[in-house]
Amino acid sequence: MQYIGLLFEIIFFVAAAMGYLFSRGFFQSKDPEVQAKANNFRKENGWWLRIGCILVMALMGIEIFLNIKSLF
């Protein structure tokens, strides 16, 4: 059962990392309309998204470490 929890923790960590990279503008769309919407979203909410993703990555990093530690 701990392996399932570890899997979900890793999934949440990766999702938070992808959200952080999105908030930094790392991903670009080929469609100019979609890219304009993404840029507008980042302009309005980028700071909060970065802080939230960093917090989730830190929390999941600690949880992953503790979960792996308890497995061994």
C-alpha cells in the first residue's frame, strides 16, 4: 500500500514541477491564440502559481523522502 502512496506523491511532484515550468513560460504553444491566452494567464496569476507549485514540490519532496526512508 505504501507503494501506491509513493506513486501518487511522485505524480503530484511532477505535476507541480510542470505547473512551475508553465508559470515561468517554459512551454510554448504553436497556436498564437492559445499562446496569447497562456501569456495573459501567466501575467495575471504567475506569481501565485509559482509560489503554490514551489510549496507543493517542497511538501511532496519531503513526503517522498520520508516514504522511501520508511520502506527501507
